[in-house]
Amino acid sequence: MLPGEYLIYGCDPSYYTRMVEAAMRYMRVPHKALQKSPDVRDRLEARAGTHLMPVVETPEGWVIHDSTYITQLLDMRFPGQSVIPRSPAQRVLCRVLDDWIDEWFVRAALHFRWIEDAAAHEAAQMISHDLAGAPKGRAPSGDEQAMIDAVAGMVLPWGRKAMGVMAAGADHQEAIRGEFARFVKILEAHFAHMPALFGDRLSLADLSILGAMKAHFATDSLARDFVASHAPGLMDWTDASWERQCGDETWLVDDAIPATLEPLFALMGEGFGQFLPANRKAVASGEKWVVFTAFDQEVRMLTRKGAEQSRQAVMAEIAAMAPADRDAARRALSTRGLLAAYED
């Protein structure tokens, strides 16, 4: 392993930036979280081939993106600090939970961030502080605040547009908030019994939840108040888990899946499980929009190529398993009604 730090370029209110930071903190990977500010943006985007955040510069000079793939790379490089279970059922269910949080609950994050004017202006200022490269730890100067305001003037309409194309606006408010309330209550109940999804050790899926909480759901004022009113224990879990570092914690033995997670998988099938097959077809046919029904409401949202790539990656991982493990992984999905959503 090359000595040196992994450099995370993003911004604190970024969903995926905080997921990567959560992973590196927990895995004890030497790293530094930096702003993706104007002085580095062009170089990083040219190297990574994307404008998305975060991008990570490795000690050997690679520039990579995508929170799940970054964490998988770290998991291979730091096997003693692994965050991906090795047993088949835990492994595949960890992967699909990570997909769900990455690809589906970004809708809730966009909804809470941009639906109300006060919350939207607050978020635009937070995001623009990092994008403008304003220093942290002190109030911005007059010139710095002028730059922040200029960037915020572009971020705010972008955020409102992103909320719209992800079907996260007022028309879907009842369904989004109802589903999210169920989600956080199930998590709160589970974490009251064990500190992580699959035992004592944080997994890739735990870290996705943690990053989403730190970037959005425990930080943005509207989302924070919603979570605190429905699942205050999840706020406590977030604070405690952010400070954790991996040691000799373990996952449950014998590839066990906690009974307290079963309501999560049922909830996943009602929304994300409906989206995945429809999105697969939309991507295959080159459609810009995917239309499906979730929670008794028609949803029309921008087709997500990344979600389809993640689905394919899960199936490729299952296909590469030894036969007995492959059967166990497929059975773990099938018994929870999720195999049809993932399988070709």
C-alpha cells in the first residue's frame, strides 16, 4: 500500500461526499476532506470525467468517483478494516440496502432541502460556501460573501430543478414523507437493539445511512426537525456512529439477518423495488423518463443510468460467487421479494 492520504474533494452538504468521508473515518483510512473549490475544479473534473461530487485522489494519483465504488476499493485495500460482509446473505443484502439509500432516498433529501423557501435558501448558502472555497471556522469577508451569494444564485434554481426531475416536489410530498417516516422509525427500532445493521460492525450500508444523515437529514433544518420528531434515537445513533472507528467488532455469525431489518426490506419493495425494473427498461430503450407506480401513485422521474449500473454490479457480484454462496445470496433476495427487482 502506498503511503499518503486520500483526498476527498466535495462539500459538507453533499450526500455522497459525506458517505465517502464516513467510510474513511470509520475505516481509519488516512484522508483529508477538502472543498471542491474553483481552484481545483477544472483539474479534477478533467481527470475524473465527471462534474459530480465527491472525487477522491488516491496516494498514487488516481482520481475516482462514485461513493460505493470508492468504498469497495478501500475495502479491498484495507482488508483488516473491511465494511463489506463476506458471508453471502449479509453481503448481498448490505449491497442492496446501499443501493436503496444511494439511489432512492436522494429523493427525500432533495425534497426536504428544496421544497420550502427558507430551507432552500439556507441550503444554497451552505453548499455555496464550500463551492466558492470560502474558509471554514470564521465568518466570510465581504468579498467572500459576495462570491457565496453569486454561487447560491445558481445553486438554488439547480436544486429546485433537481427536486422536480426526481419527482420530489409537492405532488409527491405525502408519499415521500410517509415512506421516510417509516424508514427512520424502523432504523431507530433496529439500532435500539444493535449498533449496526448486521451486528456490531458498521457496514457499507450503515455508512451510507450515516453519510446521508450528516449531509442532509441531521443537518438541513426541515429534514432535521422531521427526523427528530419521528425517530430521535436515529439522531443519537448518527452522533455516536460518526465518532466510531473500526476495531475488532464483528458481524452476526452464521450469516444471520436480524429480524428487526425485515420491515426495511418490505418497505424497499414498495418503492425502490417498483422503480428498479421500470428504470432498467427505460435505460435499455434510451428513454429520458421512467414511469412507474409506487405507494399507489404514478411517479415520473428522470431515468437513472447509475441505478441500473448498480443493479448490474450486484448481479455480477452474485454471479461471481461460489455456487453455494450464489444460491444463498439469491435466496436472501428471493425470500424478501427483491430478486425480481434485481434479476434480468
